[in-house]
Amino acid sequence: MLGYAREAFCSMLITQVIHPEDYNATRPHREAMLAGRIPAVSGEYRLRCRDGRDLWVQVTTVLGRDDKGDPLYQMAQIRDISAERESRLRAERMLALIDGSDEGVLFVGRDTGITWMNPCARRLLGLAEDEDAGGLILSDCHPPEMTDLIFNRILPQAERAGAWRGEVLWRARSGEDIPVWQTVMAHRDEAGEVAYWSVVARDQRERRQFEARLQYQDTHDALTALPNLALVRDRFHQALVAARRQNRLVALLLVDLDDFRR
């Protein structure tokens, strides 16, 4: 595991193998074991390999004693945990990233019950940070009229294609309907069956407001907030089309304001 020959390893001191920081951190536990206050010491440490690498291992150490109860030897069971530790660290980094995201994230069970949501999703739905969301299901996040869309289109398509993307409404506890761009992904088990769903939703309110401002600026005078020539032409064209369809006349009145620009 560490790359040492048996003879060389047996002649080494523990301080030559265990990382100095870990050795110092475990000193109180080792002293407690030597004093008989605890039966064993267990923890995750870094051991120095022959090639200079630090290998993360789980070590459980027990103390052998003689007939008088005095310490005689230590016996340690060592298990390489470098792979599972790296996997755990990746999961922790991913969770930290999701927790800090400005997108709402939900994990939803096969039965559509919500099993976890990040802080952004809680804010969108109006839930407190420490509030239990275990009793909610996916359709509770949407207006009632969207239930059919969720169960008959969104989830089936995500199950067939792996994901569904589109704009939907989330319903906050306050009753506000929030437009979001939502991605629903299906995650499968070893048998190929859907084990759970993940939902990622981005709040579209700011984009909608920005688009509304742009549209207003395109059709209204910046100084007076009155409809500009582009909007007048559009409405006049619509009136002409409607008049031709209904065989009616259209009247256009032009009013000139003297000294308006002053």
C-alpha cells in the first residue's frame, strides 16, 4: 500500500510514516488510549508513501497489554480511503456550488416528492431556510393549472429523452406566479429505471422586466411617454386591416401643438 519493503517499514518510527499535522492532532487520543480511558483510536490520516505521496487511510489502533495491564504493543488496521475521500470531497464541492447558485435546484423522488432543495429554491417558493419541505411534491411548486402539463408532458418527456427544458411558472407561498426557465433531468439506477429527478429553475422576472422596458422604449417617446410614430403606424395599420375586413371607414386626426418643443 505504501510501497515500503517489509524490513524497512518495520524499522521505521510512526513519526516517519504519519503526516506531522495528523500525528500532532491524534496525540490526545493516543494518550487517552495509553492511559486506559478509551479502548481504541480511530480516524482518517495521511500516511507518507515511499515515493513521497500522502495517502489518505482510515486507521483503527488498539493497544495490547501484558498481564499487569501495562502497554505492550499497538496493533493497527489500515484501509486505503483515498478514492472514497476524493469522491466525498467532489460531492461536498458540488453541494457547496449548488447551495450558492442563483438558480433554484430541487431533487425529486420517483413518486415526485421533493427530497431536497437549495436556498435559492426556498427563496423563490417563499420557504424558510430551516423549514421542512419533506411533505411537498413537485406539483406544489407550480400553479394548479400546470399539474396536467407536469405529469403528462414534462416528466414523460424527461423520462424518454433524459431531460425537458422550457419556461413554466412557479407558485410562491405568497401566491405570486414566477416565470422560470426550467430543466428537468431524469437520473436512472443500475436497472435503467428512473430513480429520481433533478429540477433546475432560473428566475425570469428580471429578463421579462428588461424586455418590457425595451419594448416600451421602442414604442414610446422618452420625453413625454406618449406613443411614438412607430406605435402610431402599427396601430393605424391594424385599424386599416380591421376596417377592410369589416367594410368600414377609418378616420385619422392630426393635431399640431405650437411651440411644443419649448
